[in-house]
Amino acid sequence: MHKITLTIPNVSTNRMYTTSRTTGRKILSQIARDSKEAWAWEAKAQFNRQPYEENVEVRIDLYFPDKRRRDGDNIKALIDSMTGVLWKDDSLIEAHMVRKHIVKGKEPKIVISLPYKLP
């Protein structure tokens, strides 16, 4: 099993998209683009094998420094950023489990475990 630890915190969906001034369409915000790139680089540094090309089950643990309300399902940018790094395509994710943890006084992080056999 591989465990990848990302130190860049998860991006809130509210901050993930912005509206293009020229087209009026929703586009990925700069903070979301920067986070996706940083996550990919961190994962590449820890995952020294070819991306999975077969179906995989994934566990994602989100560690937050406080008890503010956060949705555990805001992981689309995270999953997209791992495409080509951990898995060849995100359609290979057969199942995923997301768990939230509060770690008061510690830095937020994301831990991705794969392949993971979900219960």
C-alpha cells in the first residue's frame, strides 16, 4: 500500500472557481490551479512508480486544524490533480472513502492511501 501525504490544505469549493471577465464562464481560480499543481508535485516526489492503470480503491483522510464546518466531498480538484500521477485516469477509481479528522494545533494535511480495500 502507498500512503501519500500532502501538506497543502484542501481548497474549499467556494474558492475553487471564479467567473471569467471575458467570457463570463466559470473557470478554475488561481488558488485552485496553484493547489492542484503543488499537490501533483508533492505526490510525484513520494510515489516512485508508474500511475495505476487498473481499477483502484482509494482512501482520503483530510486533517483540519479546527472544528469549522467543512464538506468532506470537496475533493474533485484533489482527484483531478492526481490524474497522471497516482492513476492514469480518474475513471479508474472504483470506490473512494473520505474521512475528516480534527488535529487541533497541527498543520492541515491530506493523506491518500492506495490501493485500499474499502470495507
